[in-house]
Amino acid sequence: MAKPIIAIVGRPNVGKSTLFNRITGGRVAIVDDLPGVTRDRLYRDASWCEHQFTVVDTGGIEFAGKSDKIIEQVKNQADLAIEEADLILFVVDGRQGITPADEDVAEIIRKTNKPVILVVNKIENFDNPSNVYEFYNLGLGEPIAISAEHGHNIGDLLDRVVEILPDIEEEDLEDIIKIAVVGRPNVGKSSLVNKILGQERVIVSDIPGTTRDAIDSFLKRDGKQYILIDTAGIRRKARINLPTERYSVIRSLRAVDRSDVVLVLINATEGVTEQDKKIAGYVHEQGKSVIIAVNKWDLIEKDHATMNKFDEEIRHELGFMQYAPTIYISALTGQRVGKIFDLVDFVAEQATYRVATSLLNEVIRDALAYTPPPTEKGKRLKIFYVTQSGTKPPSFVLFVNDKKLLHFSYKRYIENQLRQAFGFEGNPLRIIVRERKK
């Protein structure tokens, strides 16, 4: 069974994201004085007094300007979060008092018939919090005063949370594959996530940079469990002007860090760009399983050789990622989207593959016999022994007579022999060279 879910809701700029960060123990949600910074639902696990739960940060619910498409979608996202929640934290601003927007949000919450805690944020004087009492008028029970920014009374709030939450056993998450979807802005990441999930989990807009947070979505498919992480588009540093967008880029990179498999999206109409290379390079450096997904393939005029030519371009431009499988998709039409998970399962399995030491050394001996190492100043490289030291990524230790004699080209030859013998598709290999002690 899943952990209980707590949704943090309220009108814009009342401190929802600050409270979210305070509860989850880190700067996860973007915090800014600009109203409307948090747009999508943001999930993170947290605990208090041995109780485990998932906290959901939401965009501020606005009722003015309903013609604005993004504002309308933000409200829909908050509605979905409320629908999913086991408990609602309704956050209001103690400095401003009750506003008409607060009353509108309260009306939505009352209709859900779900447990709710009314949280009055931005309180400075806890000895005489007189400005808290007026919030009784919202008809949502006893309000609790806090200061999310300074951490005041958060413990009391969480004590009340765990009193209300149902006891739900946590699922075993070991077998869940975490998939990060990354790429430049406007390559179709959110559209792909929505197509996979079959619901409007992530806001989609043709305005680059609409997705600002990394968003976790849980799904089951063919009896297997996955966490799908949609991320903000990663732009070149020179184009990052707003602090908000800078946080988003950091979060996208962190999404890569905590993933098992990374789906690197490339725009078929633009080909591989310099920024695509940088994104793929970061994924490679982190040792993640990777799939290159070429999106918007439906917009390309094709003949029998189009896909092969595009594959050649990818291999040329991303020479360091020859091991990554490619798939040509359309998030709009759903073309080949269903086949993504076959590749995800495959590369994730390859990342955990272990080779018996005896077999490993047999392959290396054959490789040395077929192409002996070159000599340098009359001295030849000797590889005495090899062992697999780890997985995710597959890692190997070569014990040699002199590390300086192992040239990059011969190290690449060894890697190619390992791949030819054992596969490891979709995964970088880590080869560590050590000198054998006398």
C-alpha cells in the first residue's frame, strides 16, 4: 500500500512551498516572492515520529483571470492533489488576514469532506497570536499558527498531522525503477509524461520553461512499478536569467542524480544541438542508464533511410554515448511510446548485470592475445587480473604493471571487448586501473 498523502494548498504566495521545504527537510520546492512560482504538483517523502508520508506541494489556486490558460491548469493541478490527498494542509497568510480568495479555497476544501488542518503562516508573535482567531470564520476547525520561514511551531503542526493520518504500511520500493525525463525546453517532456500516464499530471504549454519543478509520478505497468520524473528544460547558462529558472536547472540535474534510467529527449526537427550534448554528457558522467528518445518524429518527412541517417548523426554528435539505444517517438500521436518501457526494463537490467570473475578474465586474456598492448620505450603493458567491482554503472578494476602504459585507445578497446562479450547496452562502463603491489 502507498504512503498517506498530505496536500498543501492555498492561494498564491502564502508560503506553501516554504512549508513544503520545511517539512521535507530541504530546498526542494522553488521559493520566490513572485506569486505563482509553483505551478505543478511536487511530491516528496517525509517522516515525523516514525510515521512515513508523502507531501504534495501545489500551485496557488487563483480564481481571477480564468481566461489565463496556465492559471486554469494550475487550479486543475491543485484540485487533483486535493482529490489524491488523505489530509489537506490549508495555508493562509496571518499578516493579511482572510481574503476572498481564502474563502473560495475553503469552499472547495469543505466539499471534499476530507480531513483538513488550517495553517496560519507568517505569524511573528506566538505569545499573543490575536490575528489567528479570525480564521475560525472559515469554518475549518481550530487553526494552528506557524512561521514556515523560521520553523516556529512546525513540530506542533506535524504532531497534529500524525494524529490525523491513517496508518498505512509503506510499499517496498526496492524494485521500482526511477525514470528521469530530461532535455532542452520545449522538446515535449511534459507531453510525453502525460501520454504515458494517461492524465494531465503535468502542465503542458508551448511556452518554453513551463515546467519548473521536477515532478514524481508513480505508475504500474504490466505488473512492474516505476517512478516517472518530469523535469524543467535545461538551457544554456547564458540564457538563465531568472533565479527561479536557475533553481529549476539544478533540480533537473538532481533528478538525473536520483534516477535509475534517464530518457534524453531530442527534438527531431532540430537534430542534436550543443545543449543536447551537454545534457547527455552530464548523464554519462553520472553513470546512469540512458535511452535517447527522438521526439516529434511525426513531423519529419521520411523515406526508408531517414531513421538510419538520424542514427548516424546521433552517433557522430554523441560519440561518448555509442552504447545508448535510440527510439523514435511522437508524444503527440503516441507513436512507439509504449515501447519505451521495454527499453527501460532492458537497460535497467543491464545496469545490474554481474559477470563471473573467471569468465571476465578469460575474455580479457583473449582480447590481449588478439590485440596485444603496444609497447612504450621498450616496456609493454601487462594486465594481470580483472574483477567487477560494482553495478549501476557496471564497474571493473584492472590490475596492471604500470598505469601509465594503459593508453586511452587501448582502454577503449578493452571496454569494447567487454561490451561485445557481455552487452551492458544503455550503460556507461567504469574501468578503474590499479597497479598491482609487489
